[in-house]
Amino acid sequence: MLCFRAFGRLRRSGCLRAGLRLKCPDSKGVVASVAQLLFGFGCNILSSDQYSDVEADMFYQRVVFDYSDLLVGPGNTAILERGIAEVARKYDMDWRVSLAAKQKRAALLVSKLDHCLYDLLIRVESGELSCAIPIIISTQVVARRFGVPFRHLPITPKDPASKAAQEAQIDAILQEEGIDLIVLARYMQIFSRDFCERHWRHTINIHHSFLPAFEGARPYHRAYERGVKVIGATAHYATSDLDCGPIIAQDVTHVSHRDSVPDMVRKGRDLERTVLAKAVRWHLQDRVIVHDNKTVVFE
Amino acid sequence: MLCFRAFGRLRRSGCLRAGLRLKCPDSKGVVASVAQLLFGFGCNILSSDQYSDVEADMFYQRVVFDYSDLLVGPGNTAILERGIAEVARKYDMDWRVSLAAKQKRAALLVSKLDHCLYDLLIRVESGELSCAIPIIISTQVVARRFGVPFRHLPITPKDPASKAAQEAQIDAILQEEGIDLIVLARYMQIFSRDFCERHWRHTINIHHSFLPAFEGARPYHRAYERGVKVIGATAHYATSDLDCGPIIAQDVTHVSHRDSVPDMVRKGRDLERTVLAKAVRWHLQDRVIVHDNKTVVFE
Amino acid sequence: MLCFRAFGRLRRSGCLRAGLRLKCPDSKGVVASVAQLLFGFGCNILSSDQYSDVEADMFYQRVVFDYSDLLVGPGNTAILERGIAEVARKYDMDWRVSLAAKQKRAALLVSKLDHCLYDLLIRVESGELSCAIPIIISTQVVARRFGVPFRHLPITPKDPASKAAQEAQIDAILQEEGIDLIVLARYMQIFSRDFCERHWRHTINIHHSFLPAFEGARPYHRAYERGVKVIGATAHYATSDLDCGPIIAQDVTHVSHRDSVPDMVRKGRDLERTVLAKAVRWHLQDRVIVHDNKTVVFE
Amino acid sequence: MLCFRAFGRLRRSGCLRAGLRLKCPDSKGVVASVAQLLFGFGCNILSSDQYSDVEADMFYQRVVFDYSDLLVGPGNTAILERGIAEVARKYDMDWRVSLAAKQKRAALLVSKLDHCLYDLLIRVESGELSCAIPIIISTQVVARRFGVPFRHLPITPKDPASKAAQEAQIDAILQEEGIDLIVLARYMQIFSRDFCERHWRHTINIHHSFLPAFEGARPYHRAYERGVKVIGATAHYATSDLDCGPIIAQDVTHVSHRDSVPDMVRKGRDLERTVLAKAVRWHLQDRVIVHDNKTVVFE
């Protein structure tokens, strides 16, 4: 069953997986209370990761559990959620439960460069990424190779109204298709502050530098001019503050004086693909918790 | 207080840290039982890592907790241990509690090459590794730079009796100095089966290849001859099966046709130092659980 | 012009690129003789890499030059080659000149797993790899997404004649299509000794381990069983000695106890793709010189 | 003989090594002219690396040659240099010849943190770095473990005169000791513009971030606050523009939300040591050519 994939690899057959993510001020007894609650409801904890941020005095946890033996019946997870809500109130928790059976729906937004687009489509097709991709949106015409519906929403660079119109169309499509995740797979437009504020929690962007170095345009050109010996890529949630959102994943590769800008572009493509795919996978598996402008990632 | 360092960085002042490591057949309720027990005794769980090995149907956990408010008094951890033993019986657990206040004592064994030796001494001196080093043992005379007592136990290569005698002397020193951890920091002798069987659980060796490639002697020469493009280093528990013990840490670096054997030796030194230091740190912080011939490392 | 790409990035417009690769016993004057010869013919050396293997007393060089001002006319490279042949005789050189204008033709062979196949096709389409791909050959039916002709040559596992017949068919296709390079992009059949001996110099295989560890079948399973902390991929020329041919490129990635075999397979896919693409690119750009069982790669 | 080490590993016994580094506007015939000149003088080219920067239209070369059979006698390298000067004039070259027999003299400057200091001393002692270290200079008292003379030149933070006085003392020491290379091994003072302008070509600094990110003070704290997933170290020539000089070497390591600032400091130490050692080794072996604000490094 496809649904089992969402939190990682298949475990025992017949299990029904759910993930609980939570954050709260750090205090004694949280771990025991959560474990006791799930155990009391007949759930089996399959894995648990936790982290205490001493500086911020915050506690983070991700628990994956099997609810196939839920005492109130596996169809009644709403009752379990009410139980969690009560514990949450006690500890002032911010929490969310996701059922693995409910697959997320992602929209891919892309401009001219299609290497990240193809890479994600191949990973979905091979089952490495568990999500549905009902729509690809682009300012350009891109090849249709994987049978995914494609919407061409061009922008007239010098007409601000065209940009606003495009954003409205995107919003309508997201609504219509029931999109849970927006992936900016080398999408070269900047969204309005309003759009970002409504969507950033489920919008992942790939930037082609190791942030915070080379924020903004033409990072490979600026890396070349600075004479750096490493280049990088960064996947982050796309807040209204350009390239300053919470970082999910980063990686770098070595370059030398022999690498021209086109060489950096080529080497960078491999980085961008793997870093973006990693961030998307972690997001789809509910492994990321955002706090302030940082992420806790339970790999 | 130095003692707090053993499980990682300092947390709240005034806390008393202990680590519980356990493994048992995977079953429902383990996590809740352990959390409940510690909570019931007045302990505060500072961090918890767990892992379920689906193939082997085994469960592993490492819990670090503060017992400064232990209800039976922080001096009475023996009572807490009796409580754990009861839970352990129920789940058929293999378990161990370590108190951070009790610093481990390590013996460093070395032959001619002293880069790993110096590296470990510098890390202990800087506080990066939390342990006492009461003794260095070597078949050669090495420089004394850090004021650590040094025992020169030479071996006459063609006299097997000399080897057995050296081993007996080492055993006596380990006993005398109350050694908890033996670090073979490029120690080029092979111990007897009997010695290994008694000590392997607390003996870490650094081998200068990415095992299982190039087990045994002269790995850099053989890597050069094979024309590999990466070389590596492996830290592992030293069982009686040469270079086949449970692997704790590995890393590699790239080489090219330009790298001669001496170049590989030079590049390898940096790998050996960092890989060995990492494994020693994890062992000292009780982050490693061995099962069969593999390790679970809670980083 | 596409032809300019074969040796790397575009340089001055209007230049005609060629590459000279040579190896010979190391002796005084080789560098000066080659430089003088090319200069005397009116060629401009664009880049030159050389390496002296002291152990083997061998000298290797790769010179890329512009022959657009060839004194005997750029159409008469045969005369230049006669000049090189004379110098070569003096120094006992093994040498080869490739004109960038002549694009290589590669056949991709694949079994069930298609991630390397798609990856190579995408890189060719984007211009990152400069070659023609006239044919894909597989024992299975694979999807046709990039408009490349596909030949399905199945094998009946228990019928040795079927294997020999398939090999003969492959040989005929290679002949017919004028193939310069065979890429075994996760092709799970072992060729006959005779086939390997005729083709190994232009056959690149990707093996899913860091050789020489885990040669042969099921390397990820064996890596999992050994409990290694890194996994790797190796691209090599496919000699008749299984997984023992000259290594062109290798890379690794870290794994932990949490990585199951399917996780290793997933992580390994990214390695296999990038390592194979790198080796194919270097081969296409005539950057690889083989000596004995090792490679000199002028990156 | 130790002196042979300066350009890499020992080659044939009895050879006398020299290195020629040059840069000039790119033009036809440079390679042939240089090779011909050295050959004509009876020198044997041991290795040669070159690079043409198409953007800047510049040519760079490093040639290592054996002058033991110099026709005018190996003691008369001045005559060879006159020959090179003539070729250089023709091509408008900036060039320098270094004789391996002449060992460089390095001064190590350090503040409180001594991990880079010890690391360099150990590498010199083991023969990995070929240079003399006649003096260590520090604003603090550091341990004397390797018998190297030590000068304590404290600074009174609030007294600018104390800073100027210290700089004058340093200048005097550099003069007195015949220093060729200044290594700022975590030296936390900023030199005056005048000092930098006189010394930057032979002053290597290690900065604890992947520049250009986190220039200036407290880079680990700022990396922690930004929530990056990689941290880095950069070795560069210390120009008067703080942390903006030509980069020689960089490397990074992964971090996660679990890494506090002290964890980053610990992980960073290993980076700083290896990156600084690499840059120092390349500089000592005359592998670095600076052009504008970038480096060409012939590894």
C-alpha cells in the first residue's frame, strides 16, 4: 500500500501509521505523558525523536505510531486527537497529527531550467517521493514527459499587472487542486508579500548558493567573482524575506580556479537536485518543525 | 563541573546527568514504561533516542536524564537501578546506566606513528574528550609532551614469548590503572584471541582503509596498486577477527593518480585522527550500542 | 557549435579544437618536443596537463590545441598526425589525437533500474554531455521518454544459448550504429570474456559499491550486513575480470544504523548517477588514459 | 635531503628541484618557449601545470624542473634566471623561480586558541610541512611544547598605542628572523592597513566560516542564529580588507539543529586545522598564484 511509504519504509504489514509532531516549552514529564497517552489508546510507538533546545528552552518531538489497534477503533482518530489536545493544553504544545494514508499533493513551479523539475518527477515515479503531483506551473513552455498536467502562466516583465494576475491564477489553481506543498523548482519569480505570508509554511524553494552567502540574483557569477573554492545549494521555506526563510537542507561541492561560471552551473545542478529532493522528502514525511526562523529536522 | 561534559554539552547548572542504554526485542509499551519509570522516580528526561530494527525485530534506546531531584535522593541511584531492572526483566532488556559524574579512564596504545596519539591528547587537554588518560603504552619510545606516564613494552619480533609477555604486562597495567577504554591509536600488534575476547567491548582500533576493503597490512599500498579514487579510515571495536569488528565510524577522502603512497599516507593521517576521535567521543559519551557485529550510534 | 563542447567549455569563437593524449617512458625533452611540434605547425595550445609516474617511470600528457591556423590547412590534420607520429617514435609514445568536431556515439545498456538511463539522457539533452545516443539496449522493456530508439533483447536465464545470441545481437548493433562508447547503466548481465576483451577500452560500468569492497552481486545487502558507515559507487572500464577493471571515478555517502537496505538503495541511486555521469563525461572529453589496471584522469 | 621535499615528494635521488611560476597575457607560443628554454639549458621538466583564464585572457603556469644537469653548472642558476627574464620580457610575464633547497621560514601568530598552532607544529615535526619555524608570537601566554621560541606581545585593549607598539615589535621580529611566511593561526587582532599592504602576499589567515558568509567577528554564533546546515572554514591571504583577501582553500562540514554553538566550535576546529594546513602547504610548495583578488592553485 502506497500510504505506508509516507513516513519512510514499509514496516509490518497491516499497520496504520500516523505521525505526531509537537513543540512546547521544555518541562518535565512531556515525554512520559505523550508515551503514556498513545500507549493508553492502544497505539504502538514505532519511532520517536526528540530534541531539547536549551538556549530557547523549547522541546521538540516527532513520534510515529501504529494505530491499527486503536482502542476506540482505527476509524476514530478524531477521538485520539482530542486526547492529544488535552495533553497539549497542559504543556502549551503546538502540535499536528498526520495520517500516512492521506497522501500530500504538490504543485511544481518552474521557469526555464528544468533539471529540478525532471528530477522530482523521476523520484515520484520511482516511489522515492510519496506524493501526488496534479499540476506543473511555469512562466515558460516546458516539455511534457511524465504526463503531468501543465499550466503555462506567462508574465510580461514590464507589466506589474501581469505579475499580479499570474499570482491570482496560481492561487486559484492551488485551491482547485487541493495543493498541500508548493515546490519552487528553480522558479525565478518573486511572490508578493501577501502570497508568501499565506503560503510559506508549505512552500519550499531551492537557492543556488550556500546561504547566507550570495542571496538574490546570479549567485554563481558572484561566487566566481569572489574566487570561492566551494559552491552550494540551499533548500528553504520561502518567506517574504527573499532567500532568508528557515533553511531545511544545504550541501556544497568543491570548485577550483579551473571552474568557469558554466562549470559552476553544471556542478551546481547536481547539488540543487539532491538538496531540493532531500528537503521535499523530509517535508512530505513530516520530519520538519519550524521555530522562529530555524528548522528542526528529524532525519 | 567537568563531570557534566560526559554526555555532551553543559545543560542547566545543578543537574546530575545519567545515561540509560538498552536493547530488547521490539514490543509495544517499552517507550512508555521507561519514560513512566523515570518520571515516577522524579527524573527529568533530557534527551532520548530510539531505533527499531525491523529486520532483527530489536529495539534500542538511549535516554539521558537528570536525577538531581531523584525522589529517593540523588545518592541512591542503586534504588533507581533496581526499578529499571524490574522493567528490564519484563521486556527482556540488556541495559546499562552510566553516571556522568564518573569519568572513564583510557589507555592509549601506540607503535611508531604518533599522530593519533598527539591528536587524542590535545583533544583531552582542550576538554573536547572527557576522560582521564593515566597511561600510554608503546612498543617504541615516543616523545613525552603532555606529561602522561609512558610505559615502553618492546617486542622481539622473532620471539613469540616476548609477545605473550608484553600482553601479560599490558593486562597488569590495565588492571592496576582501572582502565575502562583501550584505544589502539595506530598500534601495530595483533593481540591474542584470549585478550581480544576479554577486552573487545572497550577496545577501539583505527584501521587505515574503508573496511571491508583492504583489511590487514599495508592498506595504502594496496589502495595505490588497485588505483582507487577514494581512501578511507575506519574505527571499530577490536574483536579477535582482525579488522572485522563492529564498525563505529568511517570516513573517506578523494585521491587521484597524482597521489603516491606517501601522499595517501599524509591524507590518511587527517582521516585517521578525526575518525578515531569521533569514535572515542561517542564511546565515552555512551552513545554506542553493539548488537551482533554492528553498532547503533546515537549521535 | 556543438562540436566545440567535446573538450569542455566554449573558448574563442572560430577555434577548432583537438586533443592529443600520450603516454611514454619518462625522458627529458618530451614536453618541449611536443610543444615545439604543435607550435611549429601553427597550433595554439589551449591547455596542457601532464603527470610523471615515478614508480612506473612513465610520462602522461593531455594537450588540447586549436588547429584553425594549421599551416598546412585545417583540413589536413592527417599531415599534423604524421608529424606527431615521428616525435612519438623517438620517445616510444602511445598516443591518440581526437578532433572535437567528431562527436562520439554511445550505446546505453540497461536492465530493470532506469535511474542512470534517465539521468544520462537528461544530461545529453541539456548539453552537459556531448555525444549522440543512437540506441538503448535492454533485457527488459523500459519506458521511451526521450525519443531514443530502443532494442529489447531479452535473455532466458536458464538457456546459455540465449545469452550468447543476445551478445551477438549487441555486437551487430554496435557495428551498425558505429558505436564509440558502451555505457552499462545498471546492466545486470555479465559479458563473455571475448566480448570484454574486444570492448573494455570503451565500455564503462557503474558498480554500486566502493570497490574493491563488495565486488559482485548485491553489494548494498552485504554493506548492510557488514554494518558499514559509508556506501559508495564506482565507475570503471568493464574488463573480463568482474568489477576489477581500471577505476575512473568513485564517490561515497554516509549511512547509519537507521539506513535499511532500501534506504541504501535510495541513497546509492544519487551516487550512481553522478559517478557514472562524471566518468562518461571524462571519457567523452578524452580526459582518461589507462595504464596497466589504473587510470590517469586529467580533470 | 629535506630540501627536496618542498615541491612534493622525493623523486630521483641526486636531482635539484626548482619551481617556476608565471602569469602573463595569454598568447600563442608561451608553453613552447618556456619548455624550449629549460630544455636548452639542460633542465628536465618534472611536472608542469597550466591554466588559461579565458575571461581575463590570462595564462598561468607552474613548472617544476630538475637543474642538476644545468649546462652552465647547477651553481649558476642566476644565468638561467637571466634567460627566463628574456623570455618573460617577450610575453610580458610576471614570474618567480624558487629553489627547493632554500627552505622557507614561517612565523606563527596566535591568540588564545591553540589548536591550529599545535597542528602546524606537529605537521612540521613530522615532515609533512617543509619549513623552519623560528618564532611563535602571541598576545597570550601559550604552552611551549615543541621547543619553538615564543614571544609574548600583549595588547592593552583600550590603548591604541599598545596595538601600534605590538605591530612595530612584530615587524622587527619578522625582519630579524628573516621570515618568509606569516601564519595567523587564529590570531584575533586586526593589523593596520600599512602592515597588511606590506605583508599580505605572504600572510595566511584562517577564518572560521565559509566566506563570504559571516565575515568578521563571531561567525559560529551568527551561523547558529541563521540556522545553517553547514559550517565552514576559509584560508586566505590577509589583505587590509578584513576577511576579503584571495581565498586559497575552503571546506565545510554538516551541522544540524542539535549542534549548539560549542558543538560548532568543536566541529569547526577540525575544519580550521585541515584547511589552514592545506593552504600553508600549497604556499610553501609555491603552488599558489594570485591574480586580482583570486588564486590559481596548482594542486
